Amino acid sequence: MVVPLYHILAFSGLLFTIGVVGVLFRRNAIIVFMSVEIMLNAVNLAFVAFSRYHGNVNGQVFVFFIMTLAAAEVAVGLAIIISLYRNLRTSDISEIRLMKY
Amino acid sequence: MAETLYLITLFPLLGFLINGLVGRWLSEKQSGFIASLAVLGSFLVSAQLLLAFLALPAEERLLTQTLFSWIHVGDLNIQVGYRFDPLSAVMTLVVSGVGLLIHIYSIGYMRGDPGVRRYFSFLNLFTFMMLNLVLADNLVLMFLGWEGVGLCSYLLIGFWFEDEAKARAGMKAFIINRIGDAGFIVAMILLYHQFGTLSISEIAQAAPGAQIGRGFFTAATLLMFLGAMGKSAQIPLHVWLPDAMAGPTPVSALIHAATMVTAGVYLIARNSVLFSLAPATMSTVAAIGIITAFFAATIAITQNDIKKVLAYSTISQLGYMFTAVGVGAFSAGMFHLMTHAFFKGLLFLGVGSVIHGLKGEQDLGKMGGLKERLPTTHWTMLVGVLAIAGIPGLSGFFSKEEILWAAFSRDFSWIWLMGVITAGLTAFYMFRLLFRAFYGKAAWEGAHQPHESPSVMTIPLVLLAFLSILGGYVGIPEALGGINQFHHFLEPVLAVYPGVGATAQYPSQGLELLLMGVSTVVVLGGVYYAYRVYVQQPTLADDLAQRLGFLHRLSFNKYFVDEAYHLLIVRPFQALAEGLWKWFDIKVVDGAVNGSGHAITMISGAIRRVQSGLIQHYASIILLGVIFILIYLYIG
């Protein structure tokens, strides 16, 4: 049974929306961070789906790049969050307003 | 021969540059010497050209030299070019000749003044500008000279600018001249629009045959005359000249008597072709001229400041010149211009010598009895007074009679009558000045030790006295057995003005002699009356002033013209300016500036809240942006 492209794209969109909502509304930096990862993976899923649908491997190559990038991003991002926590004793991003006017 | 023309203006320019740029390293004597030498150079060159002229037949007396192209835009091509013809020859000789004597005199007069180098550089600059004015071949170059002399006049009136009243007098002269100059500029624009050229000679050639209405010529010449009125201090723009006496006295002699103020007369004579095409303007010129001559003379009879008397006398004499050109006797106007330069230059220098001797005293009431103390000054002044009064045999007689005769013979008998009355008044106030300064009881005893001026000052006086006597003999009228060489010398370059009506008649020489006799009697009457009032019965003057109470006050206060201007123009202007300052400037302009500042602060105060520092806010905005872009792409 072949899962139709439409279903996969709908799932990918759903995941992306969950990620967006998580980024915009959650306060814990780590959860925001995880939401970003969900968004990335939603995009990955769409890439893979299109790749299969068109019979073109370029999409899957992109996915590998994105996963590599995401791994690097996690390394840097988590380091920043830990460093913030050490300095401010919080990981609530509504209280981290160093860039305020 | 024409190649040397540029030297006439080059010498004073060099003198100005030397004194202006490196004057501080020159001694006082060197400074005066260089300035005088520069004017001497101009004088010699122009005298040589004039002598060459006299050897030529009348129709060949024209030299032109184009130096360079000054303004070249589209069809407009203004060249710096000089034109030396009999008319500009007379002016050049007067400017450089009288100017030379006044430069030399200034060496003595300005001795010890800290600004003497500045003084001589201004004086040279003035000579340069004045020579440009008279030699100019086109109206724009003439206007350059016209404005240049105005600038020098301003600089020299306010020469002692530490005194605020003197600085203000300079500004007054400058501003009133602007009113006239605006007319000159508009006239130039009109002429260029019509003829497509600003060359004086080309316009003069094109004008008589052009198919243009009378109205155009009337408008253009009236505007030009407005410029002349400002420069030559004719009523109602005369108020600056008496105030201009704040400058050093040799400046009054050179700029405000002999040369610059006569530029208006020269302007009309130079454009005589245009003016003779506009009879309405000509009549206006004549009327304003004679009215100015008369009223200025009535003011001069009551003034106590010795220089003010001469200032009003100058205005009055300029009125005569305008009368002459207004009735169409251009050469008579130029003749009087020349003789006036001699005797009024002499009178001013003489008065300067008196002021010098009395350490700056200018009040006639504090003079008297100076005859023995200042003998040379006295004798030369006497010659000047006789000349301006029009005593037969001196220069003023010939030129004044020629004007009066020109007016009478062209059907302007009322102008003749006012002219004769003015001549009587002139004789009266000039002898009043002479008697009060040099005769009678000395009022300076105890305060001053008057002394005769050094010879560097008295020699120019003596030379000018000779010129004041002999200057008239170049224009002896035919009625007195002469051939009026001056008139015939200028004739080829001046227009022939037929007069308002075609009925202009030229009555007999017998009548001319009779009229001369009448005016001479009136003049002698004026002299006698001055003698009676100021020498025989010195108390009579106050009696008269008392009896003529109102008239005396009117004359003494110069018809309240200054006060009227103050009330009608200066005060409303000041009120307007103050209103604009306090309301428009502070409320509107400052309000707009401060308001825009406040507005920016308020707007930025509102907008900066966007930068909350919360990442999630920023992310939401990015998302919104993305959504908008998507919607746009989808719809588009």
C-alpha cells in the first residue's frame, strides 16, 4: 500500500504547526528548542515525501544536510541555554530580555 | 591707440590690490603715493586719448576695445568692452582728474588715521568701478560699475564704523540705492527682451527704427530713471545723501559730489537715444529735476552743519543737471556735471580743510572769523562759492545759464522761473556758509587753535579753484560770442530731442542775453541778502527765523521727509518684522521645528516597544511576515 503524498504533506504541515506554536508560546527554552527540532523534522519529512514522489534523490540528500546541521545546532543551542541558566538561574525565556529597548 | 584703453581701469585696480593686499607693509606715505600714482596713470592715459581725439574729425572720435567675453549663455553674450567716445571721455577726465586731486588731498587729510591703507584701497577701488561705469560698452558692465561705486560709497560712508551712527548712514545709502537699482535691473531685462542685446550702442541703433509702442520706451526709461534717482539722490530718494556726509570729507568730495552721484545724469546722457523716444519720461525727468533743485535749495538755507549745507547744495545742483537732460539739452547737463565736479569738489575740499583746522568741528555756529587763520582755504572757497552761485565769468555761470536757456527755449518757462529762483537761493546759502565760516565773530576761541592745512591739501584746492574759473570757457554760448566747443564736442554721440511739442522755438540771442541778465540780478540779490543778514546785522537771522516760524521749521527739519519715511515705511516695517519674529518665527517656524522633534520622540516612544527583547515576539512577527508573503504570492 502506498501512502499518498497528500497524507504525508498534511502530517508534515501538522508537525510544522505544532513546532511553530511551541516556539511561539512555550516559555521553557528547552521546549522551544525541541519545537524548533520538530519544525526541522517536519520539513525533512516533506523533503523525503517529495523525493519519493518525484523519484529524485536530491530531497533525501538535503535531509542529510539538515540533520547534520540540526546536530550542530543542538550542540551550540544547548550550550547557550546552559550558559544562560548558569548566569540567570532560569530557563524561562520570558524573563531573559537582555535585548530589551 | 585703442589698445591702451584698458590701462585706464587697470591702474586703479592695481592700486586697489596693492593697498588692499600688501598695504599693511606699506608706510602711510607710500600707501597714499601708490594710490595717487594709480589715478595719475589713468588720468594721463585718458588725457592722451582725449588729445588724440581733438586732432581727429568729429565723426572718427570713437575707440572701442573688447577685453574678454564675460557671460556667454545661449544667445546672451556679455563682453567686457570699453567704449571711449566724447561723452565717456569727458566723464573719464573728470573722474580721473578730480579724483587725482582728491587722492593727493587725502594724503594730508587722512594723516595719522589708523585705517589709512584701507581708505586708499577703497578709494582706488571706487575709481576703478567708476571708470568701468563710464567706459562700459554694455549695460551689464555699466551696472557692475554702478553697483561697485555703490559698494565703495557704503564702505567709505561707514569708514569710521566704530561710530554706530556712521555705520547706519552707510547702510541707509546702500538700501535706498537698492530701490533705484531694482528699477535699473528691470529696465535691462525689458531692453534685452525687446532687442536681444544689452550693448548700449546696438540698442541705440535699433531703437529709433523699431516697431515698438511708445509705452515700452516710457516704461524702460522710467525704470532706468528710477535707478538714476537713487544714485543721484533725486526727490524722493534723496534722503541718503545728507547722511552720507558721515564719511571722511574727501570721500564726500569725490563720491558724493563730483563723480558717483552724477552717474545718474551720465546714464541718461549715455542712453539719450532711448530717452528721447519717451517724451513722457523726459518731462518727468525735467520736473523731478527742477523740483529737487528747488526744494533742496530751500533746505540748504537753514542747515547749520557745514557739510549738510553742501550735501543739499549737491542735491540741488544734481536737480539742475536732470532738468537739463529732461528738457533734451544733454550736453548742457554734462557741461554742468563737469563744472559742478570742479567747484563742488573744491568746496568740499575747502570745507574739509576747515574741519581739519578745527579738529573735526562741523557746526557753522562754532566757526566764524577764519579768514585770517586759513587764508588759502578762504580764497579758494570764495572762488568756489562765486562759481556755484553763478557769478558771470566763472564756470558755474556758463553751465547754469545754458540749462536755464535750454529750458526756456523749449517752452518750459515755469522750469526757467524755478531755476532762476533756485539760483538766487543757491547764491544766498553759499554766501551764508562763506560768511558764517570765514567772517564775523570767531566762535571757536578757547576751544581750538585753527591752522591752515599743509600744502599737500592746499595745492589741490588751488588747482581746483583754477578749474572752477576756467572750466566754463570750453562752453561759452553763442550769445556771448563763443562757439560752445563743449556742445559741439559732445554733439555726435547725443540724441537730438525735438521737444514735447513740435512747436519748440529758438528765440533770439537778444532774449538769451536778457534772461542771463535777469538771473544774474537775482543771484546778486541773493548775495546781497546773505551779506545783509549775516555780515551787516547778524541778529537779523534769528529775527527772520522767528518771523517765518513755520517755514523756517519746515526747512530746518528738511520737510520732515526722514520723519515721514520713518513713520510710513521704517516703523511699519519694523512692526511687521517684529510681528513676524514674535509670531511667525517663534510660534510657526520654531513650533514646526520643535514640533517635528516632539513628534519623532513620541512616535519612537511608541514604536520602540516592539523591541521587547522577547525572542518569541520577534518570531511571531517573522511568522506574520511569512504569512503575508504567502497570501500575497497566492493572490498575486
